[in-house]
Amino acid sequence: MKITIDSRTCSGHARCAATAPDVFELDDDGYAVPFDGEVPAGLEDEAHDGAMACPERAITVE
């Protein structure tokens, strides 16, 4: 499972990290950091929840 974050669309609401702190990280300005690699086993549902929490739909989980 892979996560893609459209940094041009992200507005820094930080809802992804608030919903799924084990999956999403924020930079110093509060924007989602691009995810590198595969989602760790057991965190798939959390990844989807974090993506759905984004009001801009800047996060895609595949």
C-alpha cells in the first residue's frame, strides 16, 4: 500500500496527522510530509482514515 500526498493541494489543516499519527508526519509549517515507502502492516485502516480526514483530498492511498 502506497500513500501519495499532493503538496500543491495540501493546506496544512493537519487532520491527517491528528487522525493517523502513526502514519502521517508534518513538517515545521504543519504540512503533510511526503510518505516514503510502504504503509507498515497493521496501519492500512489508519492510513485510509487519515486520507479521508483531509478536507482538500490531497492524500491518495493505493
